[in-house]
Amino acid sequence: MAEIRVTMEVGSDGVALITITNPPVNALHPKIIAGLKEKYTEAMSRPDVKAIVLTGYGGKFSGGFDINVFKQIHQTGNLSLLPDVSVELVVNIVEDAKKPSVAAIQGLALGGGLEMAMGCHARISTPDAQLGLPELTLGVIPGFGGTQRLPRLVGLAKATEMMLLSKPIRAKEGKQYGLIDELVSPADVIRVARQWALDIAEGRKPWLSSLRRTDKLGSLAEAREVLKAARQQVKRQFPNMPQHQACLDSIEEGVVAGGYAGVLKEAKLFKDLVLSDTSKGLVHVFLAQRATSKVPNVTDRGLKPRQIKKIAVIGGGLMGSGIATACILNNISVVLKEVDPKFLDRGVKMISGNLEGLVKKGSLTQDRAKKTLSLLKGVLDYSDFKDVDVVIEAVIEKIPLKQSIFADLEKVCPPHCILATNTSTIDLNIVGEKTCSQDRIIGAHFFSPAHIMPLLEIVRTEKTSPQVIIDLMTVGKIIKKVPVVVGNCTGFAVNRTFFPYTQGSHLLVHLGVDVFRVDRAITNFGMPMGPFQLQDVAGYGVAMAVKSIYAEAFKGRIFQSDLVELMVQDGRQGKANGKGYYIYEKGSKPRPDPTVQAVIEESRKRSNVLRGGKAITVSDQDIVEMIFFPVVNEACRVMGEGVVSKASDLDISSVLGMGFPKYRGGLVFWADTIGANYIYSKLSKWSEIYGGFFTPCSYLEERAKKGLPLSSMSTSSSQTSRARL
């Protein structure tokens, strides 16, 4: 591995080639910033240097500022850890220098990397290099002059779209907009950049400073119209994200008062945002996602993943067809097995429909869809299973059915084949009880729709071999999922942690709170939809199937009612038949169905939890806390039992699997911003009034009394073997 450094070589042509080296993406670590200042200063002082070419090592220009520095700032509050890049380096040393700079871009120029390139006097790139400013996804704005230079190079409308949506473009598109000056092959990029640098130095090409250009900004009135429309879009799409409006404030300052004033405004806003809760949450989620690839006693053993060429999927329903779609989209051959021709035909049609949906969206060509579908083979027996590398069972949640399938698989599959189940709740030891292949049985729990949702929960038992875990993690990455390895228990990590989410919302409704108010409070908190609309969309079948499993596993801490059964009896199937808590009509948004009130009243009467028949009085904050604090409590049990190896795995799972607001940093991170003591005291109070559903667990109690964060798993005395892989 190359060390973090900046090097300079001066050629006989008088061009100094300055190279950033910090693999894998040449992130702009403070050492790199210091190295760039040093090499530029040296180049300016040397009489044999006429011009400079700036590039990155190993075919990548730069992926942007080092995010680990943000983490250090969040932990310490020390803003002096941020080097002065925007004014001191990009404006004074690069852009306003007496010698011109040309950026030679390959692979990617993102965030601070693109901002450095825009500070140069020209940009030469390979056609497929990725260019973008994704800083808003980390809760900040571009901080090295990006809010000023990008609008001046590509125009205001395109620049605001790229920044607000964190949408990268390819360099060939960048050339059309004026961000790139010339497209060349990787073999020619340095040579052409050197020639450009000399041509600028010797007056054959114009010497352009991006910050001083105004030709693409349009008139002040036009600019204000673009910004006004962008502000309205931000209000709708990102209501809880301060960085989006701040980005537009910074752009506007530059349009009105000039580029340099804009750079100063940007630097100030950037520093304010770095310390915001939003940035802390988003940076935490970014790093948590990367940390999922480290699993104790698995990824540290030096094991190499085996090659996976062929996967079999059993069951062509919603989940099975989604899993098969995800595999064939990433060039893995799939055998899809069903029990009869009618179900098989339906499964193949669903997969074909998934691909057609992607064609309509423009993310897949018709030709590619056809080739993708050719990787699928539908079968009615096990004869094609003799050479499969992985089997994923995705049938209904019935224990005897799953057990008989696994007993068959052991006989028909090769000995190396991984035997995986997509069960969302059933203990894996029970699933594999009738086999002698415990070491290769594993959970591959996808989230619906499986070809779109990014999370893959990999469930290991105490007998699952580390090699099998590594192999399935690798499959997860190939099919573009984020694999999170968890322990085996009822509901595993995600569904188990979130089972109180639905129950808490049902309890509130049975205590007299309006069902639609609950959904509004939860969506205002940042969830993509409320718990009742989610139940409509997911369908009531799953809720009814898992009800008895949870009741058995979590005795004494569940809230049960007849609400879902009563909904079904009333002819309501949720979105599936257009009628649930909401009414669903094609082409219009779901709207509350007031007639559902009669069903709710009947369920309230049966549950009899309303004291004296009088509805409780709660604020919206109470609603959020009464639904999410029991979820946090269950997350504490999951951590206490070692079902996850680190708290950040629950954070990323809550964001990617359940839609928990990313900017809040995930479930445990958010809970730590509130504090264990506050959560513990609230749950204790509610448990006295409403019973066992709210009773705080010992893990939470221990942290509340010791003043420790909930994420400090290692201090728990109740860790069990589930974390030992």
C-alpha cells in the first residue's frame, strides 16, 4: 500500500507533475493538503517550472476530503482540525498563482477532489470519470469553493441539481456543460494535460479563472428564479435538512456579491454545518456502512471468498422473484424452482416485470433486459440443483415446509453449496433441525422489494462456518447490497428490534389516539411513511403470520389486539385491494379512510385498555417517544445478547432496512443524542401505567445509571456467545 504523500516531478518541458497519493481514492487528508501547499510553493519558486499538472495516483484523481477528519471534529468539537483549503490553497496558491495549473482527471473527481480541479485553469479527463459534489449527503456543503465555481462552469440550473441531489455526472456529460475542456484516453491524459498547461503558460490558450467567470450565471433576475424554484423543491424534498438551504444561500451570495464573497460565505456556513447534528448523523451512517465489512472472527481470518457462479431460488413469490431479479441483474445465473407450472409462470412474469420497470425508469436498456432474463431458468424439480453454489429458500413462513425443503436440499445439492433461508423471523436452528449440514446453513434475509432495498441481513448460527459467511457477504456485495452479519434469534436483528414499532403504534390507537395522527407524527419525525400506512403497503398476511411467533418468543413484553384480524374480516387487505386504513386508487396519493373508525372502535372495545373509556392526551413528541423508545429498548436487548457485534450495525440496518431517518444517524446513535437516562425514566414511568410492554431492560438500566452511551456494547456484562463467530 502506497503511503499518504504528494510528489512532484519536473519534466524537461518545464511542466511540474504534482501527484496526490492516498489509496484507494486519494482522499484529501490534512497531510495531503499540507503536501499540496508545499509542492505548489516549491513549483512557484523554481525558475525551471513553467506550468503545473495536478493528478491522482493509480488512475483516480481524488474522492474528496477525508471523512475521518469530520468524525474527529464531531468527537472533539475542534474546528482547527479543518485545514484552510478554500482560500489559502484553492484561491491563493492554485487559482491566483503566476503559473497555470491543469487537472488531469481519471476515475473520479468528487467533493473536494472536483473542487481542487475546478480551481485549476483547465480540466482534461477520461470520458467515464465520475464528477460530482456529494457533500450534502454528509450534512455539509461543498467547502473548497464548489458552490461558486460549479455554477460558473456548468450554469446555475445544472449546478444546483448536481449539488442538491448529490448527483454525479460522467466526464463526457461534463464536457457538454463546460466542466471539462478535453476528453482523452487514459493513456493520453497526462500528455495532453501537460500540453494544455504549456499552451496556457505561453499564451496559446486562454488563462481562465473559474471564480471570476459570470457568462453562465445569466441575469440576476434569471438567477433568482432558478434559486427560488430550488428553494421550494428543497422545502418539499428535504424539510429537515439545513445543509440544502445553506447551499443555496452560499450560491446566492456569490451571484449577488461576486465569487470571492461567495467563497467566504461558503467557508463560514461550512464550519457551522460541520458541527450540526445532521452532519454528525450522516457522517456516522456513512462510516457505519463501511464498518459492516468487518466482522470479528470472520473477516480477520484471512479467508478468501469462493467463486459463486450459479444460485438457486426456491419460491417465486414477491420475495423469491425479487431475489432472483437482484442476482440476474448482476450476471449471476439463477434457477428458480416452484411447485407447479402456474406458480412458476407467475414468478417468471414477476421477474420480467421487475426488469421492465427498470427499463421504463431508464436504468436498463431493452437489450440488456433481454440478456439479463436469459440468465434465468424456471424449474419444477431439483434436477438442476446438482451444480449450484448457493440456494436461497424464499417460501412462506411455515416451519414444517421449510424443514422438509432443507432436508431435500442436503440430498440434492453439492457438498460445498451454501443453504440459505430468507425467513424474516424463524430461528435458523429450527429451520435446519432435520439436516446434518448445520455448518452451511445461514440466513439471507432480504427486505421487500428485494431487488431494490439495499439491506441484506446475513444470519449466522453458532455452527455456521466463517467461510460460508464470507461467501454470502461477497454475494451480497456483488448484487449491490449492504450485508450486515447478525446472530440467530427470533426476528434476528432488524425485525426483532422493530417489532415494538407496530405494537407501540397499535397500543396508542387503543389508548384513544387517532390512527392518522400517529402516522403524521411519525412521518414528521422523518420516517418515509407512518406505521399504519406501512402495514397497508406490506399487507396484513405477514403481521398475522408472525403474531404467534412473537407472542411465544417475547412473552410479557408485547401488546396484542385483534385489529389486523378485524381489518381482514371487514374486507380490508391494505394496498393489495385498495382498502386499508387508507384508500388506494391508481394515480392518486393514499387518502385516509374515515370508515375504518368503526373497525378501530370494535378493536378498542375488545382490548379494553382504555381506563374509564377516556382517550389519553399526548403531544406529537409523546407519540414519537412512545413508539420509538420501546424500539430502542429492544435494540438494547439485541446488543446485550450480542446479536450484533457493534451498535453501528443496528444503526445502518435501521436506516437501510426500516427507513429510519438517515440524518438522525440510525436508531442507537439517535437514542444516544437523547440519552439513556431520559429514555429509561420515560419507559419506567409508562411501564407503571401501561404494563410490561414498556419495561426497560437491564442493558438500558445499566447505561442509564452509569451515564454511559447505549452504543458502548463492550462494557455490558450480559454479552453472550452470539457475538462470537
